[in-house]
Amino acid sequence: MLSFLSIAYLAKSQCDKIYVDIEKGTMNGLGPKASQAEVKAKFPCFTGNSPDGSKENCGGGVFCNTHDFYFYTGDDFINIRKDFTGTCSIELLGKTEEQAMKLLGKSEGEIKDNEGVRYIFFKRKYGCLIIQIDDAGKVGEFFIYAKEPEVIDICA
């Protein structure tokens, strides 16, 4: 039987090395279509969740505020925000829009939300990568969607 300290260590160690592969659309091997059970098992450091199909939290998901990433399992996307503690195959957070465009290639277009925040879409094999450009003209967060760009309704 595992002691409380063993369980706490296991949870910590599974969340110490978080890696996002932007080209594969995965975080530690899990893609945006992962179930809540899969996300909770892979990241026992999660800090909250809401049921899939919920009218809140973009349709439900599993959230890790301490590492600033969010699996929205109800809408099949992963959101990585500015204070993300892991590493990425392509470091995007904090890059200027120009730097990000050089790293990611041709975009499929962009939209602005009601507050003027810009989102730039990049088609990928898994669906779509979206970068959010903040007021300083830098990537403030990004989204890995299991959907094609033309059917995405940004929920942020």
C-alpha cells in the first residue's frame, strides 16, 4: 500500500516534466481528444475540473492552475497560458507575432474577439494550432484543437 507521501511524490514527479509537442498536438503524449480520466491519470496535479457538457468552462475539462494549462475535454482542445511551467517543442510563449509566424509558417487567417484580442490560426495534421496575440504584440497563450480551423468557435 502506498503511503500519502509516496502518492504525493508520484503526483509531483508526473507533473515535473511537462512537454508540449506542438507538431503532434500533444502534452506528455495526450492529445486534445483525451478523456477526463486520461488527463487526471497523466496529470494528478490537476487543481480542478468540470463535467463534459457543462455550460461553464468551455464545455468542461480538467484544469491545472499551478502549471497554467487546461484540457477542455468537452470541446477537444488544450490551452497553454503565459505562466506555463513546462517546455514546448517550439517555444511560442512571449515570442513576438513576427517570430511566431517564422516558426509556424503560413496561417489560415485570424479573428478578433469583442475585446480586440487577436487569434491566429494554423492548420495542423491534428486539427488547428491557435496563437493569441496580447496587447504587447506577443504570444500570450496558445490552443491545440482537434478541429479544423473553419469550425472552431474560440472559447477563452
